[in-house]
Amino acid sequence: MEQGERSELVQMFDSYMKKCLTNYANRWKRDYFRRRYNEVLIGEIAGTNDETLDDDPLVFAEEIISFGESFLIRDEAIYQALLELSDNARAVVLHHFWGDGSIRSIARLMHISDKTAYKLRNKAIDKLVGLNID
């Protein structure tokens, strides 16, 4: 793969991930405000406890903590793919795509150079693309 093609692929992936995250955030916000007024406590119905009806044991949600910041991953395939990455590569991907941080701010956070952060991000993208996530 030539450098120009690789750069274009990285830009396309970056754009795609930002759009996915924006759509997810908008959907979450919309659903949150819809549910906010419609939640019914089971305790009010059955008189037993305070669990809400919208707790679904089949929904996947795992938390990854990186440099003191928590990231909630709701897709099991993406979660497993992120676990395949090295700790530093995972931190760069999480802070860049989920945390919307710039490479420079991530490099400062991790105490590495900007160039190292770019390399970690690019290697992580290459590995994630190679994993063929469904």
C-alpha cells in the first residue's frame, strides 16, 4: 500500500468513526430524553425493589479505563478488537475516536511525542482493519 493510499484510508476511517460516534451520541441523547419521562420502577409495580424496566441483561456494555478516563463500549466485537491492541495503541484509539482528543493532546497526556502517537494510531487502525469486525 502506498503512502498516499494509506493516508487516504486513515482519513476515511477517521471520518467514518467520527460520524458513527456523532450518530451514536445523537441517538443516545434522543433515547435518553424519551426514556427519562417513561421509566417505571419495578418496585412501584411489584413493591419489591428499585430496578428500572429498561435494564436489559442482553445489552452489551463494557467499560475501559484509560489514563483516568472511562470509555463505555457497547459493541462486543469492537470491545474484543480493542483488547487485541497494545495498551498504548488502545489508549490512543480511545482518546482519539471516543474522547475526540487531538493527537497532540493525547501525546501530552501519555508523555510521548506527537510522531509516536501518530504511529500508534496508524498501526492500531491497520490492525483493526485487518481484524474484519462485523
